[in-house]
Amino acid sequence: MNGKMNFFLDPKNRVIQKSSIMNYKQDQQGLYLVADKRFINWMDVHTYCHTCLAALTFDDEFDASYCASCNEWREEPCTDISCEYCENRPKRPLDPRR
């Protein structure tokens, strides 16, 4: 966005069609990311892929999150060479397992 923020305001004739922000329930208030016609609560954004916005999957065998749509790990392997989780982790999460 070249360092600019753009705000788009509704025309005055639509203002009366919308309910007041004060009418929302407590669980509906907060910050959201709107993407692909979905509302993602800001506190849950870390559970979605930063590339395609698909929900991340957790692999118990390798103790890491990955995006099935992108077929990429979303967590780097640790630096411990004897780590039981990272030692045999495939390059891509959906590659055939050994």
C-alpha cells in the first residue's frame, strides 16, 4: 500500500440501513481481519497461513504447524541436531513419510 492507509466511507443513504455499533453483542466486538468473505478474529490470525489465509494444521509427529494448501511448514526446525521432532521432518509436510 506504499505506506498509505485508505479509508472508504459509506454514502449517507446507507447509514440508516446499518445498526449502531453499540448494538453488537460483546462477543462480536473487537478487531478482525476480513479476507475472502471471512471474518478472522485478530486473536486467531496466527492460526491461519500468512500466504493463502487457509487454516493451519498441526502435525503431532513433527510438533509443528503447516499449511496444507501451500504444502509448507509454518514453523522453522529447531537448531538442536538431536531433536526427535525435527531430525526426520520432511522438506514439505505432505511429502511421503519414511
